[in-house]
Amino acid sequence: MNSPRDWLRRQATIRGLGCVDFNYPQHFHDWEPEEAKKALDEANLVAGAVCLRYPSKFARGAMNHPDAQLRREAVEITKQAAKVAKILGCNEVVVWSAFDGFDYPFQVDYKEKWNQIVEAFQECCDAYPDIRWSLEFKPTDENTRFFTVPSTGAAMLLLHDIDRPNMGLTLDMGHMLMAGENPGQSIAMVGKRLFGIQLNDGYTRLAAEDGMMFGSIHPSQA
């Protein structure tokens, strides 16, 4: 079982599971979205969201890449994910980039990088107004020491600057803990702009995302 089709068949055997997400473009190398939709129907499952996982060619940035041509390619890939979501019958694209940020203080023009992300999401929101675009922030990662959007507060400021009704947030428990946040408070602050929550846990060492079972390390915050 080493293909998305095989994984889908296996997921269909899990009691109580009715919704699955797909990574884009990784889960669509060997079959078309129409084939995936047919497999979902046959398995009595629905798609919840399409989740962006930019390929390693964007290691210097996706929406933040210093090369304008590659920035354009990243935005086009992001919009393609929305097209796939519509074929699968879902209305949400979750965007997490492992690469949009910097490693050294003053390595980049912070405002320029911020504006690039704002303008990219505005374009996506306007191109697909019936899709809910959801940013999943992360403060730090082995690929990028400092992300352009490193916290729930920064993500809320980003939503303000994007200024589109179909733009929201997906909050990851481990990412909030890594940012030194109280997850419950962060969730409450986001309010109606909260499009999803990812439940996990971890030891919150710098740049370490353990992805452990929800409530196993921080039960009082679960």
C-alpha cells in the first residue's frame, strides 16, 4: 500500500472516518483528481480540504521566493489546488509553506516579504471566491528558521491586510505551542476566521515538531 489510491482504500476501513484531506501536488502524481473523486465516492468518503505542500524547488521560498518567475509559479500551483478541491467536491485549500521565511536577521526586507504574501493570497481569494483559503502558520522549522507569519497574532494581522471574506486560518496545536501560545486563547481570538484545527502535541523544543498524540504532553491545554 504505497499509493494515494491504496491509502484511500485503507482509510475506508477505519470505523468512524468519513473525511480525508489530500496534499497537493504530491498526492496527484499518479492519478487525476477525477479519479480521486471516483475513488472517494466508491469508498463512501468525502474530501475535507486540499493542503498545499510546495515542492523542494521552492526551498528559497514559495510566495516569498526572490525570483519573480518562481513566485509566480508558486501562486499558480496554489490556484491549481483550488481547482482540484472543486473537482473533489470540497471548498477549502489549506496553505502551509515550509519555505516562506528567512534564516538570518535582516537577511530579507521584512515588509517586502509580507507584502508578497498579502498580494499572493489576494490573487488566490479573488480568483476562487467560492473557496475558503486557510493559512496554517508555523513559527520555525528545520527548513526555515523564521517564518514570515510566525504566530496567531501575525496571522490575524495578515488576514486584516488581505481583507478578503474567504481568507481564514487553520491552527495547528503543535505550531501554537512552538510559538509560546496558549492554544485555547489563540483559538478564541481567531473567532469566525478559524477554518480548522489540527490536533497534536509536542515538547516544543526550538524548531522541533514532534507531532505526538493530542494531549499526551500538554493535557491541561488539550
